[in-house]
Amino acid sequence: MGVDSGWACRPGNVDHYSCPMNVVEAIDLRRTYRTTTGSFRRRSLEVEAVRGVSFSIAEGELFGLLGPNGAGKTTTIKMLITLLIPTSGEARVLGRDVVQDARWVRERIGYVFGGERGLYERLSAFDNLRYFAELYGVEPKRQRPRIDELLELVGLRGREQERVEGYSRGMRQRLHIARGLLHDPPVVFLDEPTIGVDPVGARELRATIASLTDAGKTVLLTTHYMFEADALCDRIAVIANGEIVAQGTPQELKAGVADGSVVEVEVFGVEERSLELVRGLAGVRAVAVEDRDQKQLLVVQTEPGLELTHAILSQLDGVSVGRVSSREPTLEDAYVALVTAA
Amino acid sequence: MTSARIFLIGGLISYRALFGWLSPWVFIPSLLVAPIFQILLFVYIGRSAALESDEFYVIGNGIQYASIPCVFAMTNIIAGERFQQTLGSILVTPAPRLPLFVGRALPVVLNGFFVAAFGLVVGGLVVGIHVPATAIAPLVLVTAVSALSCTGLGLLSAGLGLIVRETAVLSNVLFGILLVCTGANVPLDALPDWLRMVAQGMPFTHGIEAARLVADGASAGDVAGLVGREALIGAIYAVAGYLLIHVLERHSRRHGTLERA
Amino acid sequence: MMRRTARLLWVGWLVHLKMLMRSAFNFWLGVVYPLFFASAAFLMFRSGDDPKPLLYASLGAAVMGIWGATSTSAGAALARERWLGTLELLVTAPAHFALILLPVTIAMATIGVYSMVATLIWGRLVFGIELHVADSLAFALAVPATVASIGALGFLLAVAFVRFRQAWALGNMLEYPVWLVSGFLVPLALFPDWVRPISWALAPTWGIGAIRGAALGGAPFGDIALALLLGGVYTAAGILLLERALRAARVKASLALS
């Protein structure tokens, strides 16, 4: 079914290409874009979207690439799936270079992205799958059973004859996943697969994604939902501004901030000057500001064992202050600290 | 904003907003190259049919092609707003409607005039037509009035575009009608009677006839009647279009049908 | 391998044809628009003295729609996929991209057959133009050959315009010139000599020649062969251009969804 998996490093399998310990490898990947601005006097700007990203994913791992919008997640994934050629650096999937052996790699990867697009609206889900099955080289005899299997897996059985234009976001997403798995690829790349999906639908999608590694597949997932990465991923790389700022298991990342505490101060309009003063306090690790309707929430991460509430408030002299509380840090704080520091 | 400003500035900005993507890669092929080939196409059909002179087809098609900006652009200006879903926001403003829409029409008329003039000049050169120097000024006038009058039709089409779902089909059908029923290519006496009557009510019919007479040596005064009729027809379409939009706007406020793309 | 290729082309063609047929816009525009031009031409020829040009034009007018349907959509074929968000999926599929794109443009040309039928019926009902097909077999071969070769020309256009976002405008621009120079409505003899090689290089010229020959009694098989040969040439040229264009797109990231 699908494509030969003779690459696998399993006992008894001999493959004359290198037996990769790592299914996906990114080695100092860089990607620069040239854009032009202005209509009359065109100036070209160079934007470095990815600046030296390196990571590797072992077989059967669910690896998360976590970062805010514009961090370079999508660009990174596009390089890995052979859509973009890196400006420098190397990327390997199953031991093969994604630029030199693009076709070989394409036969063995699945690509799923979030959002409304990427499907033929005027066709039924079944027709969409049939078309892509042909494009991905699924044997004619296997196409029908495979499509049925996948419809069952993603919970679209019974609705496959309806046109995609009538599908909800969640249904489209599920169809995307089905499409990405048609040729039973050993490696699956998911680019923000739950974006814009309602909570219930998203939960089901995550369950499906988790089941992929259960089935032995290797998965790279990009997301900006921190809790999603925490819940699903074996390992996470946090990416911001085109660079990886932290890598590790969710536990390891949390441990980075597990000691220490967080002081939250409600403020009504705070200036950068005051923030700088707070940042400058001894024992303060990071300061972030979140907007909440009419007010803002100042989130201050502090070293363990220190009581800094008083010191912080004194630096906010002249600023209207509301509630003050302190709590344990969460993975989200770690994430915010990493991402805002970059 | 005073009416005059709404007229001028609103018109220009909206035109650029909707056609800001109009790069030379679109403008030149669609509005400059295509009309020359349409002229050539019908010049050769004309030679094969051996009915009229080359000049007949150059003038007919040169002017007829102004319908691309005048009808398509005008329709898009309203229907395009609906597509971009900005129509609702615009109609909510207190700006008086007449200068608003008429202001949008001005760049369209200029565009139509320019396209027709280009077609006539370049088409004429390519095919080898000679027009007396005295004919230039009257031709400019006739062409301008024709562009104006067709834009009137464009305004009506824009109104219809609010009802019809596929506005591009509507615009193309109007283009086709203007191709067949204005004497642009088929001499009016070759049309069946009922079509000839339709032709009398279309923009371009009188303008094209006037242009042909002028090219053959008639003076502006000689064709004043035709030009007047052309302008009148355009005005009637413009008024009809304006009223239609007005009525539809009222209707949509009651029934919420405006944004249905 | 051959079977896989054939299947890919067949499935791709069916799928895209299905989608095109479900688009009211494409459908009506593709059928109605050429009818106006045909009508103008018929009215012009009818009032002339000679009946031959009218008959000559009626078959050509019928085929105008096949070219119209292709030229106006093919250039933007990739832009359409980009807009749908499917372009990335097509490019990252293991199948050769040419085999994915070619059926798309052939499907576009196939829609033109509706226009052909409509124009022939229109010509018969409104203008009384009788059409008797002298050689049915040749006619049955000439039409698909014309569709396929025009589809291949569309493929070349689609590839040539892959770098241009405004490709639809460039494709539109080619509608008239081919109608003119392929001799759809007027015999090639009317054109200056230097136009002749341009006409010969265009598959539609041979396609319409074959269809006319089959209907009016000529020797169409040579024309059919030439149309198909040219179709092959366009496809080969398109494939070569495609390799370069795709590589450039991957380097410059111009395949990004706009």
C-alpha cells in the first residue's frame, strides 16, 4: 500500500542509503525573502524569515514548532516539504536532502495545513480525495478502500458526497488530514492544523493527530497554541523571529521557569519608562504586558525566594494600579518570556 | 465634504482602490493591445465580406471598445465594492449619492475616451486610414460624448450588478450587444428591423455614425444632431442607473440584501 | 509507468472538467460570448453577395469558443489554483507537475465544445446555415484533436505566465489574435505573406482546417496530424519551461499564497 517504506531502520531491514537515526533534520536553515515596496520607486527589502534553525526529529516522535505569528514556522515547514529552497543550510527527510531528492521525499511525506483553503470547493470530499489519491500515486485498486478508511478515521463517513463548499471549518480540516494521509506517508507535517476550529472540533482533531504517532508515524506540528504543544508534543522547539529560542520536552521548558513566581499587576495605562524601571529591578526575569479591555495586566516573572511585590509597585509610582496577585509560573509564561526576549 | 470634493476625490480614490492592482501588465494588454486586434479582426472580416471600407470598421470598433472601461469598470465600481464588502460601509455614510456615484464615473469616462482615442489613432495607422486634419477636433468631441454616453449605460449596468450575481456575465453580454447592434460592424440597414430599433436606443450608434461622417469630411455642425442624440441616450441611461441604485439601496436597507455576493 | 501517466491525465481531466462545468460563470461566458462575434460575422457575410464566406465562417465561428475558453482561462490556471490554496499541494505532489497541469488546460478547451455546439445550432436556427458533414469519422477525430492541441497551447500559456500574477490579462489579450490569424473567420489568403508562418505555427489553424476539411470534404488527416504534432511541441516546450519556472518559484518563494 502506498509507497515502499524500505528506508526504515528496523531490525532486519537493510537499506543501502544511510539508515537515519533522525527522520527529519534541519541544519542551520536560513531563508531570506526579497520584497518590493512602493509603486513608483520600487525599493527591494530583504527579510530574513528564518535565521539558522536547527533541530531533529526521531522516528515516531510528535515534534512541535511553537511560536507566534510571523516567527518563521510556516517558512521552516515549507522548506522541509520541498516547497521552498533554503537560502542556506540543509534539510533532510528520511536521510535524503529535500532539495536534491525532492521527488523521493514528496512520495513519503504528508502535508496538512490549517485554514479554509486547499480544497476544490465545487467538488465533493470524495472527489477531492480521489484526485489527490491519483496525484500521490496510490494504486488504483487501493484508492477506494483507502479513502473509506480515512473518511472513517477523520469522521467524515457519510458526508463525503457533499460539496466541500458546504463544509464547516472543522470538517475541512479533517478532510485535509485525510488528504494528507492518502498515500500512508511515514512523515506528516501539520501546519497550524487547528487554527480557527471550534473547541470541540479542535479537540477531536488533536485526538486524531495524537493517533498518528500511535500508528508509528513521525509528525512535525507547528502551532501558536501553547497548550496544544504542551498536550500533544513529545518535544517542542520554541521559535521567535526566525530563530529557535528553546528546545526540549514540555517538562524541560516548564522547568526553565518552574522555580520563581509570577506577580500580576492590573494597571491602567503604563508607560515604557515604568516598564523599564521594573525590568531593571534585581530579581526580575521578565516583564510582559497584556491588554485586557480597559486595562492592562503587567506580568512580572521573578527569581525564586524573593518578595518583590513592594519593589515593583514602588516603581509604578504615578500609575493607576488595580489588583495585585502572585502565582506559580506556567508553560505559557515560559513561552511568553522566551518569545518576547527574542 | 462638499459635493464637489466627494465628486472628485471620492471618485479618484475609489477608482484607485478597486483598480490599484491595475498594473501595466493588465492595462496594456486589455486596453491597448486587444482593441487593435479587434479592429484588425473585423477589418479582415469586412474585406472578406466586401461590404464596407476599412475605415468603417476602424471607427466602429475603435469607439465600441470604449465599452470595456465604460461598462466593465463602472459595473465593477459598484459590484466590486460589494465583492470587497465595502459597499455597505460606503452607503452608510451621509454623503449625498449623486456626487458620490457621478464622481466615480469621471475617471471611467476619461479612461473610455482614452481607450477609444488610442484605438482610433493606432488602429487607423496600422490599417492605413487617412483622416483629414479638420476632422480631428470633431472626432475628439464625438469620441468624448460617446464615452460619456456609454458610461451612462455603465451606471445602469452597475445598478443591475447589485441584483445580478454574475456581474461579469452581464458586462460581457452588454459588450456583445454593443458589438452587434450599434452599427460598429454590421451596417444598420443589414440588421433586422427590430434590431435596428434596438440600435437606435443604444449608446455608440449615433456617435459611431457621426464619427464616420466626420472622417469623411463632415463638419461638427453637420453631426450636431447625432451627437446630441448620443448625449441624450447616455443621459437617460445614467438617470435610469442612478434611480435603480437609489431604489435598490432603499430596498436593501429594508431587506438586507446588499451584501449578498 | 505509461498506464500511470495515462490514468493521471484522464483523472485530472475529468476532475477539472467537472469543476468547470459547475461554474455558471465560465459556462455562460464561454458559450454566449463567442455567439456575439459569430452573429456579427454572420450578419456581415449574409448581406454580401457571395455565400461561400458564410459557410466558411460558420465552422470557424464554432471553433472560436474552444480557443476563447482556453485563452481566457489558461494563463490564469495557476493563479486560480493559488487562489484556491491548492497550488502548493499540486507542486508538492510526487507526480510530475506537467502531468497535473496539462489536463487542466485540456479540460478548459473541452468546455469550448459546448460553445461549438451552441454556435452551430445558432447558425442553423437563426441564420439558416446548413451544415452537412462529409466525412463523419474524420470529423469525429478532428474535433478532439483540435481540443487536445488547443489544450496543449493553453498549457504552454499557463506555464509561460507562471511568474506573472496578472496572467489572466495576458491570456485575454491572445484571444483576438488567434481568432484572426488562425483563419477562423477569414481565409489565410487574405493576409500578407509574413503572417503565414505565424498561422502555421498555431495548432488552431490546423484544427479548424481539419474540421472544415472533414465537414466540407477535403483531406483532413494531414491537418489532424499537424495539429497533434504541434500540440506535442507545445507540451514539450511547456515541460521545459516548467522545470525552470518551478525551480525559480521555489527559490524566490513566488508560489506563496498571495
